[in-house]
Amino acid sequence: MSGRYLNCFGSVNRPASYAGAVEEQRAWFAQEILALDTAQPIGTYAYSNSGYMVVGAALEERTGSSWEALMQE
């Protein structure tokens, strides 16, 4: 499924052929989001769920466990 993720940073293209594991998708998304410039001035509040995905990817990288497994602990 192709499409765009929308967030406070703008949008990120999701590859049509991307079918990796959910952990790989979270890592890819975090890398894409963190590479973007902000759409709002620094210090301006703009709610976004993207931060939760970035934190989840960071926890997966640091612990070696999936987000789902971490939430079960």
C-alpha cells in the first residue's frame, strides 16, 4: 500500500513496495521524520503522533525487543 504519512513536519512518502516487518517500518519512518525540517517555527507547539513512533523505534533499537513486547512487560 502506498501513500503519505502526514505529521507536524509535513509528509513522508511511504514506498508502495515496502512490506518489511513492523519493526523495520517503524525504524524507516523514524529515520524519514528525523531527516525533515520542521514545518513550524522552533518552539511552536504542534501535536503529532509521529513522536510516539520515533520513541517506539528508539526503544526497539536500544532494547532489541519489539514495541509490542515492551508493552507486555
